Amino acid sequence: MILEQDYYGKKAVVNLSLDNNSNLEYVEVVENNGGPSFEEAIIKAVSSTFPYEQLLILSESEYAEFMEIKLTITPMK
């Protein structure tokens, strides 16, 4: 995930969910100390990561553990 230097040191917490094919179903920034442009950049960066086909090699029970994700993002140098 690549974000601009302006966001270094900021923090966002994101909830996301995946469907059975590793497509992003839902993404929500639930915590953000970097303002609206940081939130938009986070959503764009997270959205561009999926589908993440490597998840599909997991067993059904293993994959189920990744369908709901809480992600903390803190860009650093």
C-alpha cells in the first residue's frame, strides 16, 4: 500500500469485508486523524488491493477468518 508522504505518522482504522472470491464487499474508515483526503487515500489504497487471489488457496475455514478484517494503517517513511 503506497500513500503520500503528507500522510506519514497519521493513523486510520479500517473495517472491511470480503466475499467468497476475495472481492471487497465493504470498507469503512472508523478512525482517522488525517482528515478527509487521508480517508479517501486509505479507501482507494485498500480497494486497489482486492481481489487478493492468494487468499483463495486457503481452506474454506481458514479463508473464513479473513472475511472480516480490522486494519490499522500508519504510513511511515
